[in-house]
Amino acid sequence: MQLIAVDELREGMVLAQDVVSDAFVNIVTESTIVTQDIIDKLEKLDIEFVYVHSEMVTNDEVDFSESEPVFDNLEDEKALNYNFNKTVDKIKNIFNDLKFGVADIKAEMDGTLDPLLSGIITNNNILSSLRCMKYDDDYTLKHSVNVGLLAAMIGKWYGLNDHQVSELALAGTLHDVGKSKIPRYILNKPSELTAQEFGIAKQHVVYGYEILKESRGFSDEICEGVLYHHERFNGLGYPQAIKGQSIPLYARIIAIADVFDALTNDKVYRGKISPFLAADVIKSMSFEELDPQISNLFLKKIAEFYVGNKVLLSTGEEGEIIYLNKFSLTKPLVQIGEKFVDLSMKTDVKIKEVL
Ligand SMILES: [Fe+2]
């Protein structure tokens, strides 16, 4: 571990300690891979020194070229959108093929996620990428790829190895593949499902598991990640109502990615909500339904990501997130012009939108 000046900090270095402000608020956590965004954020907040893993400072042999942000310029953004849409189209083909019989999912997905995943594995910044992805087709298709990428991101934050991260991406992307066997009128019904319709819809997890098992080439972990993604930590999920740690890890991670993406994207029957309001929902669910440890890690990383971002408050005012409140991550300190608003003290004011 070595203390270095922020102006000597380079992309690809790994922080060896949490970076905490004078007000004891966490700005960036230990083990975060440094990106240009993080360097800018630290400079903006007048942080002068940070601890990094020393081998990253002294080893000139280390090649950080792959740690470049995924989209530094328009070309990269275009490439990202191209790869995203290509992946969504693959999922569309799989869903269509499955309606008429069996799809060769393994062949269809082989290498498809790699260009998107390389960005996740070398760069913590998938959230801004997801915000840029544009796809005007079926919600389920876009949601599938988003969940795959978010699940992979959470897996990376959780400390899983690259093989596990890519398995999670695959399991997340295919988590709802069983919906190809559910009648469309149920999937697209804008009003609440009847008990009978809900019973049919719930079968998608079993269908998904069977489809992947029959396809061969998918590990048990991937198949079980799909089967159990609607299980809940308190044992009130489906299909088997298993609880706590007995729910496989991939499924616990996919559950969080699934809920977060569903809340932050427009759906047929509900408008999207801001990442902070979605994070509040994840937080409330973490007491009973979602894995509390993984949820907390997710909240911490999400909140950190948005420090420095412009936001629209429920009061109609625009401001900038300045500091995170360590004990209330979804309620940061926001600067509006000359004044500072501590959202943890103002329970009636929410972050309506991230600009
Ligand atoms: Fe599902």
C-alpha cells in the first residue's frame, strides 16, 4: 500500500483504502479500480492524497490500456450501442426460435456478450453505459441484456472471478428466457394479472431452467441462477420458496439486478423512476426479500457512481451531488447554487431524476 498524490493517480490503479471526506463521508471505496471519472471527482472535492496498492504504482510492466473507459468518445459510444443492439437481436432470435421449438442458445450466445463484458471487467462504469443504450423494441429483450450486464457488474463488485462474472452475465441475460413459453397476452397485460394468470407467468422460471438444461453447455450454476431468480431471502419467492443463503449466489445477484432495472426503465404500465428512488426500493427490500449484504454493496457502489452528477429534486430544483452520507447512502448532500441540502435531514425531498 502506498500513499500518493491525486495528481499522480492513474487509471487502472486500485485503491487500497476507502477515500473519506473531511466530513467522514465515503467518496470511493477500497478495491475500486481508478478511472478518469474518479480522478476528476477526487480533484473536484479537493482530495489531495489516496492510498493505492503499491505494486500498481511501481510496476511499469503493467498494461493499463484495457482499463480505458468504454466510451471516451462518440465512436466508442456507437460501438457500445452496436454491441448492445446486436446482443438484444440475438435474444430476440432465441425467443422467436423457442416459440417454434428448440433454439441453439449456446451457439447463438457464444462470444456475443464478450465485447460488452470486457468493458465491465476492466471498468466499473456500466451504469453510464446502460443509460446510453437505445433499443426501441420489446421491453423484455432490452431488460434481459440490462440484467445480464448489471448482474455481471454486481458480481465483479462482489469479488467474483472473470469466469464467474461472464457466467453471471449469461445467466442474467437469459434469466427470463422461459417467458418465450408464456402467452403474450399475459406478458403484455397492462392491468394486474389474475391469480390463474400469475400462476402461469410464474412458470417462466421452470421453463427457463428446462430450456437451458436441454440446450446443454450451460453450467448448473447458470441454470440454477435462472431457476431461482424469483426466490426471496425471506422464503416468500418461487418456485420452491427456499430462503437465505440456500438460494444460489447467482440467483441472489440476478434478483437485485432484475428489480433495479425494472424500476429504472419505462414499462408498459408504469413510468421509470430515478436510480436513487430505485435504490431506496432495493434498500427497503433488503430487510426481507433481497440478500442484505449484496444489496448494501450495490447501494454503496450506485451512490458512489452518482457523486458529482447533476440531479433534479422533487422540489423542482436542480443541484449536484456533493457528498454521500455513509449511513444513508440514497440521501446524499446536494449543492443547489450557493446552498447545500442534506437529503438525509429532509425526508420530504427526493431525487426525482439524474440529469
Ligand atoms: Fe423473471
